[in-house]
Amino acid sequence: MTYFYLADAYQRQGAWKESKKNYRLALTVYSTDIEIYNNLGVIDETEDHLKDAESNFKMVLKINPYTAPTYNNLGPIYAAEG
């Protein structure tokens, strides 16, 4: 979980590139961790990479379709797409 905590610290500082790098490294160990995918989606949405954000949020739902906050995260993306 070291990569996760490092990624989280970078995310809190707004260091998106470093954060995403460490979240991806964390996924090599914890490939089904929905929190990692969710956090990647949040960063992608913040950076206006909406397709990447959507992909990460959909991965969360693929792993656990009962993750209600993820549906809320997808809402603004779908609204932006029109």
C-alpha cells in the first residue's frame, strides 16, 4: 500500500502526474482496488480528461456495481458530453 499512500499524498498536493504514476504502480499489486480506480478517475476529471475518468469510474462499477458514489462521479461527465 506504500504506492497508494504516496499517490494519495501527491493528490492532496495537486501533483497529478506523480499521483497518477503511483496509483498505477499500486494497481500492479492491487488490481481490483476500487479506491485506486476512483481516485484516478477524480484526477482525470480534474484534468479534464473525461474519457479517461469515465473509463476509471466504469472499472470501479465493473468490480463492484453497488458503489453508489461512482454513479455520482459519472453524472457530471455524462452531462458534459451532452
